[in-house]
Amino acid sequence: MTEHTYPNLQGPVCPLPLQPGPQIVIGHGSGGGMTHDLIVNVFQKYLGNAILNAGNDSARLNGGLAAPPGFQLVISTDAHVVFPLFFPGGDIGRLSVCGTVNDVAMLGAEPRYLTASFILEEGFSIGELESVLASMREACAEAGVSIIAADTKVTEKGKSDKLFISTTGIGWAPNDRAVSGNQAQPGDAVLISGPLGNHGIAVLQARGNLGFQSDVRSDTAPLNHLTQGLCAAFPDVHVLRDPTRGGLATTLVEIAAQSGVTIQLDEKEIPIDTPVRSACDLLGLDPLYLANEGKVIVILPEETAEAALQYMRGQKYGEVARRIGTVVSRSSGQLLLRTALGTTRVLDMLAGEMLPRIC
């Protein structure tokens, strides 16, 4: 663990005793010397850049935040409360970066900047905090984004659960790129970038709730390079959406309602890894409703579907992309599943929270 010193401490801080240690204490949220040193010695160590290190409460980008001519700003914000903080294939830090990057990317935009706020609970290990920040740094580097503003607050022990992170993403998309949940058209093909449910099962396994061990890992990943390349190669992409909480089924029900269409899925074509399917069978879970953090639904015209599928399979995070369905007609919004038995099942939104605190 990194040894932390606090040379700038002056005067009393709450709570006593005053000796800082390898854990978060209430004094780290005071706004004084301990806060300053936590920011400099820990946060800037991992997330620092010229803009963030300026130490202001906001970021001045000298016009850089304004979208270039011919582009429009895209902004998204999200909160992350996953439990446990670390799980196979990811952690709350990687999740907070990738989740917000992907939300911006789903409008066909290029994410550029993030802001982040951290709610730390008294007693949280600074070593664990550093692991989370290192993971965020790696995810930012992979996605090609920078954290340009941040904030930290500390709650008393027992008033929160170790660490919550909120992030806001900023990017821009071409003015003529009309990618949106209300753009699905009858005759469009529905593609998915890879197998479903891995994130949900990986987090559940990390909680010790499965009663057995598996090699399932979360799919948490930044998808912006995949979606940017796809939109550039296929300007007729109508819808992009990452099926996170509520899974594939809930997300497609939302899209069907937004676009006023009926979407039909082919159950035999929906990719689900065998360990995920086995865990779902054992626990009585439906993989169509499990959360994903590194998958994208793509809806685009039939005539370009096969070429788009081949493109996705040549890209990182799209190697096993599949076509899973078709937009069949105009309607008030309905999702149908053609089952392996040849029957048709109506899918609805997830009614409640199947797996709480999944992201």
C-alpha cells in the first residue's frame, strides 16, 4: 500500500484523534488540509491531467468543449452503486467510466470528456480506493477520454456503502447523424455485439450468491470505438443501445415503444454463454433480463445488415456479433420472441429489480 503523509494539516479536524491512516476518515471530507492531500496524493496520482490539476471547481477548456462546426454536443450522466465494488472482469471504477462513455456513444457520438464525483464512506480503505482509480485511469485510456472535473465527499461510517461514483460524459456527434431510440423502421435488422448476461452473473457470483464457482467474467468495456467505426462505415444505422439494467428484453421493449414498431426476436440466434445459461437455469433467472455492460444493440436497414455484421466481427468487443431479430411492423410498441419450439412469446419490461445494485 502507498504510504500517505499529510504535511499541510493545520489545526483540529473531526473526528479526533488526528492521526491520518490508510483509511478514509471524516476529516477527508472537511474541505481542508486532509481533503487537499487526498486529492493531490491519491486522486491526481491516477486521474490527473493539466485541466483537472488546475484545482478549480470547474473546467475551462478554452472553447474546446464547444462542438466543432457541423457537430452537436451530447451529454449523459450516471450514478454507480454496484455491490461488491470488485467483481470478475471489472470493478466500480471501470464500470463508471465505461457506462458513461457508452451512454454518450449510443447516440452515435464521440465521447471526449468525463466529470466524476466520489462519495466515500468513513473507514473505506485508501488502498482499495487507489485500485478503483487505477482501473478508471486504464478505462479512460482505452476509451480515449479525460476526466476534467471531479468532486469528493465523505459520509459517516454506516451512512453509505464504501464508495459511490457519479460520472457525466460529454462528446459530440455529426449534425446529420440521426441515431436514436425512435428511429427503428419496419424491415430493419436487429444485431447484438455478443453474448448476454455475463455482467449480471459475474456480479452475483462475486456476492457469493451462486453456491458454486464459474469462470464467468463481466463484459464491462468501452464501446465507443466500435460504434464510431460502425456509424462511419454505415451511415444508415438507425438505433444503438447498450442493454444494461433490465437486459436485452427491457431495452428492446423501450425501443419498440419509442419507435412505434413491433420487433421479433429469434430465440435460437440470441447468444448466451453456456456457464451463464447454466447459472440462470439453476437460479431461475431469465438471461434476456440480465444486465450487460459491454454489449450494443444495433438496428439498421436489412440491405446493410450482413455487411455491418461482418464489420462488427472484425472489431474488438464485436467478434461474436449475431443477428437476433427483425423490426416487423408498425404498432404501438411490442416485442415478440420466436421460441425454439416455434411458438411466439410476448416479452415485456422487467417489472422490478431482479438483481439490485448491479451497476
